[in-house]
Amino acid sequence: MAVKKINRPPQNWWERAYVFEIVRGMSITMKHALKSWFTPEHMPIYQYPEERRPVAERFRGRHRIRRRPDGSPTCVACYCCQTVCPPNAIDIVAEECDDPAIEKRPQSFRINMIRCIYCGMCVEACPKDAIYMSQDYEFANQTREQLHFELEDLLDVEKGDR
Amino acid sequence: MPEWAQSIMTSSITWAVLAGVMAYMLTLVGIPVYTWWERRGAALIQRRPGPNRRGPYGLVQAIADAVKLAVKEDVVPAGANKWMHAIAPMIVMTVALTTFAVIPWSGDIELFGKTVRLQVADLNFGIIFILAISSMAVYGVTLAGWSSNNKYSMLGGLRAGAQMVSYEIALGLAVVGMVLVYGTLKLNLMVAGQEGSLFQWGLFQAPLAFLIYMVATYAETNRVPFDLVEADSEIVAGFHTEYSSLRFGLFYMGEYVHMAVSAVLTVILFFGGYHVPWAHTLFGTTPYATLFPWVMAALAALCLALAWDTSRPKRRALTQGNMIFAAILVAVAGGALLLATLYGLFYDVAWFAALCSMVTQVAVLVVKFLFFFWLFIWVRWTVPRFRYDQLMKLGWKVMLPLALFNIGLTSVLVLAGWL
Amino acid sequence: MGEAILFWFFGGLTCVLALLVIVMRNPVHSAMALIGNLFCIAALFAMLDAHFLAAIQVLVYAGAILVLFLFVIMLLNLKDHELGNARQTATKIAGAILLCWVAFKLIFRVMPSTTAGFPAVGDDYGTVETVGRFLFGPHLLPFEVASILLLAAILGSVAIAKKKLW
């Protein structure tokens, strides 16, 4: 590998004595420390559980599946999302539906949230606009199995979700 | 005052034990607070709150960390030298604690015709004792590195050996300069030599020695910018890579105790120890006794301010612990004010006034000590780490000649009668 | 009484550690035993009221020189087979006999002597001032000779360490 020589600007004696520059740097850090201590409300931080970072309108969080007015899932088990899913996180089992207008419905609809890369392509692919991505990103869990979301975990909650 | 109480109060053993208690307060009891302080200080400098959840100001976090450390699994790596692996952290801790034996916490006070002082051992070679004992600290780190059977540990240990021996020389020579200035090796006489005006302080007597001493101290305690020994971006964690549980805890505590002893020593050598500048001109013949109520009032004011701050609504919900803490602070403030009142009533009782002046002196020393402890933290989160060759160059080509020059200069000035 | 206990404790420890220095197979263990040994000797110095000497013993020998010993041993990092075979039994026995003879002679030389003949030491005995006055007074010549020796050693190490001297 070729050596790349960086020409740094020459230091004057004041900078080379090092001590004075250290004092200057320390005054800067002290300024910050005092600012943080006396005006904690101006810290560029969120006190997480009490305060949450506002997420963008189009933020892609956990998946949700819309319900029909009668409460059943809008999904018709067309396998579009499963086919398009890059990491193969979606696993659908279809079954016949009694309603002749609908024909098919998912017997089970499982998303492996560990595999999911939150790309949103399932949402793009859905012909029924059944699946969408909510702004919820807090679904950490104790085991891997608990992060395999089933249909009931994915269905829209009654009172809208964040 | 009954006879037995007098004999207890004038016994040198009592005061040695009290001085030991003082040292343990500042080290073993202080360590949780120091770790918390380090983390909060780092956070404040970086514009974030740091540990602020468990307990008031997040203070309980430190205890939680200590408990976590104590109950962790103690892993000894395969192929490690078991004995040396076990002994190394003990050496670090023992050495750091032993140096406190010669620290004078207060000046002489007269009690029932006897002179006592808050100091464990008044050795006539006090400062050499500290240098000798702290020179043993390098073994702990070096052995830890060697015995872990790990390349990174080994590198850390070797770095420690080279670095600490190199900077010990500069440190010792800077101290020799101060010995020339004060004309004694006894620490209590060194502090006594700084009585009077501000310009009697070692800092103003020998500023060059102060500079060398500070740099060498940071290198000796393996703190940033000289933490090559545990440079985590280069050699994982250096000498304590293979340490866990309480053995790691001992290294961790040893570092803080070492910082504490360095901070106290800095105060004693260069910042007038327990003296307040111009004390005698400003506050009469018994300045420290006169200052006592003011110190107590300041303590009460600080406690009340903190209590107000804790009970004030913040961005987070108030916990019950905060209210208890505030209550304790108010109680402390009340006690301080009570003591101040007692002084106002009994200031003409000789032994009470003497004890009050001792408390004042200890308080002055502790305040200065806290500043230098904060300096350690402050520097750590400001200055980046040195490269190894820069470290060695600085130690041998800059610090050592400067220290020698300082000795020559100081000798000339002392002989000329200017110091 | 207390002094006697301390003397026997530190004296015995000194002997044990000195034995360990030569008996231990691992050189790092030997070096550690040597450090402990020097420390105990410092304690014995302190008991003889030679406080300054004790501190300097710890500072220079235990604190500085042994670090370099340890440093070199650790850098070499000898494996077990590189340490060589154990000595033959005959050599060991001969060594032990020789050691016993020397120890016997020494002990019988030292034992009859008492402290009765020595004057009690003053308060300033062994302090920095006294040692300094002795060093720079009656013993100035040996002191200077020793410093010249050290200077020669420094020059020698520089000559070895530097590839090109000029």
C-alpha cells in the first residue's frame, strides 16, 4: 500500500508547548459540563421511557394487518408479500373462506421479526392494502419464539396504534 | 471533662485511628461515589445526563454496579498462572491504600496541653515512603498482564512496566524539587511551610515542578491521556482483559484509590494542604476555629440547595428515594447549623475550639481534594490518548530533562534565598 | 517482646523467600520471591532504626530494579523445556552440604555477638539528615566512586543500545 503523506499545517511554539492547548480544550469541555448541569432541559436527549423520540410519518415499524368492518383480516392470502419478502420472513398458510366474495383467507400468517429487515416491500406488494407498517418499534422480547408474530399479534388493535 | 476522656482524646492512637478512618472514607467508602461521579462527569461533558435513574442523581447506580461486580462469575483463564493471577489485584489495592498512612489531614492542635494531629504515621521520610510504596504498584499491573496467558494482557503489562518506571523518575525528581523548596521530607512540615499568603503555596514556589508532577501523576495512575496500559482501542482492556468479578473490581477500585492518593498528594505538595491563604491576616490568631461556623454554614447551604434541587420537578417523575435523600440533606444541614450554633456558644472552651479548627482544616483539604479528583475526570474526557512512542519521548526527552533543570533552578533559588 | 516477634517473623520470611528464589523453577516466581525478600530486608532495616535506608531499599531495589528483572523475564517468556533439565542429585547434595557448612560457620560467627557492646542510637539516627551528612562528609570518596561507576554503566548502556554512536 502506498504511503499517503498528509501535510499538516505547522504548529507554532504555543501549540507545540501543548499545555496551553490542553487548557483551552478543558475550558471548552467545562463549558459543556456546566451547561449540562445548570440547564439539563436543553440537553439534546430524550429521557426515553418518559419521553419518546417523535418518529417520521413514513417510519417503518412493526407490521399490522387491517381488519374488515366485521373484524376479520383484510388479507386474502395471495402470497404476494411472502414472495416478495427479501429475507423470507413471512410465512402464510391459506385456507378456503366461506364468503364467496373473498375466496381465500390466511389460516396462519406469521412474520419472523428477527429476520425482517423492515424494507416495506410487503406493503408495496399487497394488492388489498391489508398489510402496513406501524410506527411501533418497541417489541423487544425475551426469546426468539416470542418474536415470531402470529396473525393475532399482527391484527390491528382496536384503538388505533401509534 | 473526665480524666479518661482526656486521655483518650490526647492519645496518639485515637488520632491515628481517626486518620485511618478518614483515609477509608475517602477511598473505600468514596469509590462508589467516584465511579458515579466519573460517569456523570463524562456524561455532562458530552451533553447527556448519565446515570440519573436509580436513586437521587443516580447515586444508587454505583451500589448496583458494585453488587453486580461482586456476584459475577470469577473466571480464571486456562493456562493462567493461578497464584500470580490472584495476587496481582491484591498488590494494586494494598499498595494504593498503604500510601495513605503518611497523609496529614490536619495541622497540629492543642488538646489539654498535648499536641495532636490527624495523621497515621509521622515518618521523617514521609514523601519517600509514598514514592517507595507507589513504586510497588507496577508489579500488580505487570504481573496481571503476564499471568493472564493472553497476548493483549501481556502487552498491557509490558506497557505498564515501561510507562510507570519511566514516569516514576520524573515524578520523583519533581518531588525532589519540592523537597528543596520546603527543606523537609515530612509531609506535615511541607504543609506547614505553605502557611500564610497564597504565594507560599508550592504551585507558586515551583510552577515547573507542579507541571511535571501533574503529568507524571497522570501517567502513574494510568489515567487518560496516559492509559496506554488499558488502551481499549488497541489492546482490548490491557492488563485486566482476563479479569472478572471482584478481582477486576480490585483493579477498578485500586485505580480510584490511586487517583485519590494522587489528588491528596497534589494538594499537600502544591496547594497548601489544609491551609486557607491569608488565613491569619484575615481571620485573626485562631483562623480555622473562626472559620468553623462559616464552613458549617456553607455545608448547610450546599445541602439545602441540593435538597431543593432534588425535590424540584424534573423531566422525570420524582421517586420516593429522592424525597428521602432530600430529607437526609435537610437533616445534615440542620446538624451543621447546630454545630455552628454550638461553636458560637462554646468558642472559649479551648478543646472544643481546637476540635473545630481541626474539622475546618479537614474540610478545606477535602474541598481541594475534590477539585483535583474532578480534574482527573475532567482531563480524562478532554484529552485524547497518547501514542506509545510519544509517551516514551515525552517521559524521557521532555519530562526528565525538565525535572533535572527544575532541580538545578530550585537549588539556585533556594541558595540565593529567594524561595 | 514485640520487636523480637517482628524480627523473627521478618527474618524467617527473608530466609524462606531467599530459598524460594533459588528453588522456584518458574523465573517469574523467583523474581517475585526476590521482591518479597527485599521487602522483608527493608523491614529489618526499619527495625534497626535505619528508616531512610529501608525506604530507599524498597524504592530502588524492590520498586525499580526488580521491575526491570521482571520485564526481561517476561519478554523472554521461557517455556518449560527451554529452562533446561533439573540438576543431578549428586550436584544437589553437594550444594546442600556446602550451604549447610557456610550457614553453620556464619551462625557460629554471629551467635556469640551481643548487642551489649553497641551504644544506644539517638533520635536522629537513620534519618535523611544523618545519612546525608555521612554520605557527603566522611564517605564522600566512596560515594563519588559509586556515582562514577553508575555513570560508566549509563554510558555503556547507551553505547550498546545505540546503533550509531555519532
